[in-house]
Amino acid sequence: MMSANYISTLMLSSSLRYSITNNQAALSKASTEATTGRFADVGLELGATTGGDVTLRADWNFAGQLIDTNGLVAGRLDVTQNRMTELGSTASDFLKDLIAARSTDGGGRIVLPPASANLQDLIGALNVSYNGSYLFSGINTQNQPITAYTAGSASKNQVDADFLSTFGFSQSSPSVSSITPAQMQTFLNTTFDAEFASPAWNTNWSSATDQVMQSRISTTEIVDTSVSANQTGFRKLAEAYTMMSDLGNINLDQTTFQTVVDKAIGLVGSAITDLATLGGNVGVVQQRLTTATDKLNAQKDILNNQIVGMEKVDPTEASVRVNALQTQIQTALALTSQLQKISLINYL
């Protein structure tokens, strides 16, 4: 016995709407793949090999982070190197001033202005900051490392107190002319030297730490990437500039003045050597940093090629799918529009 099958417009419309929804989702996926050149859903497409892709991406991201960090470290080291070069150049010029002033009448008055200026320049250079961090503070990067040498400062007060307790008068007293070379030599080699050694240096001058900043510059390398203001070269310069600017040299007897100058010449000459060594050490780190960054860039390129090889899709095939899906959606929409126009009223 034959039976009649009924196909309603509702069933046809529902079927078309379902088709449109599915095709729109597929179109979104195909459009993404055609645009990006990679799977829209990498995990779904790769299946069991997704773990390898995730590992490659993690390595790629880590290499990128190291490259970014190395850029910041390179900037810090450049500023550090420049400051030390400037300090070394200033010290070399001052050494010439000392040699010229040693046997000159009124040498103390001649050398006073550059000594005072150089001391302030030294303090300013050691207090330089980069990207919000003080470069010469060791690991104490949020605190300015060197206190100012001015009236009322701990460093100035201590030098004044040391001079007064040793000689019985201040640096500005006319009695300064009575200080003998032997007395000055003893003062410089004991009490005054001690002010630029630990613990007095760390109490009155510096809040920097001896421990310096370290940075990872590659997957296997960690290097020192800062210089502490507590380095002996900086202390020697501070001592030389202070003794030539604030020990009453203008009123000293000529032979006593020469004793001070000779001490300062030795300190500045040694400091220049120390700064050259520090600069060389920083230069080595800069070279290692450049080499590490070059290797990281090469590694990142290799990882990227591997990731692309796993995730890439054929853009031409994806574009064909986009066009086909657009055609299907347009057809379904047209059929839906036609179905909506069907009405029993037309047949009554």
C-alpha cells in the first residue's frame, strides 16, 4: 500500500537555517586561516602533536623575552661605560693640573676650582639613573648611591671633624700654614684614608652595595651587568678631589702643599688604571651580550620556522573554501527567502 510523505516549509526552513549557521562558522574559520596562514584551531588540527607545538612556542617566547631584556641591559651598560669613560678623561686632565700646580706658587688656589668641580661631577656621575634605576647602586637600585658633599652632609661633617681633631683648628684657619709635611702625611695616610675605606665610606658617603646586578643574557649565561659606586677607583677619585678642595690647601706651606699634591697624584693615577680595568670588564660583558643576542635572534628564527611548518595552511585552498562557503550561504539565504513567500492563501 502506498503512503504519502509530507515535507513542510517549516522543516525546509529549519534545515536551511541549520546549514547557514554551520557554514557561517566554517566561513569564519576559513577566513581566519586564509588571512593568517595558520590553523584557526591549532589544537584541533594537530591533535597528539599539539604538545610539541606548545613547547616550540614557549621556547620562542622565552627567546623573545631575553632579547627584550638584553636591549635594556645594553642601554644600562652603554650609559655606565660612557660615565666611566668621562670620569677617566676628567681624572687624566686633573692629573695634569696637579703636576702643573705642584711647584707653582699659589698652586692650591689654582687647583681648587677643578678639584671642587670634579668632585661634584664624580658624585653626579655615580648617581646617574637609567629607566628608573640607579646604575651604580649595586642591587640597591632604588636608592641614590652617593650623598652630596656639601655643608651639613655626613661626608663633609666627618672630614671637618677629622681635620679639627687632628690639628686643633678648621681648614679655613690661618693656622693651617703651621702644619708640617710630616703631620699632613700622617693625617692623609691614616685618618683621611680611613674615610674612604669601609666602614666609613659606607656610612658617610655611599649607600650602594658591593654586590652588583646580574642578568640572564641567554639560556645558559648569567653575567654581572652593573658597577658599584664602592669600587676602589671611585673612592680614590673622591679622596683626591676632596683633599685638593677641602683641606685648606690655599693656606698651606709650599712643602706641605706638595705633600698633599703628591698623595693626590698617586691616587688619581691609580684611579685611572682602576677605571680602565672596570671599563674593560664592562666591555667584555657588552661583547658577550651582543653575541648572546645574535644567537637568540638566530634561535628565534629557527623556532619560528618550525612553528610555521606545524601550523601553516595552504592560503589558496583556504581562499577556495571561503568562496565556496560564501556561495553556499548566499544560496541558502535565497532559498529561505523563497520559502518565506509560500502561503496557502495563494492556493485558495
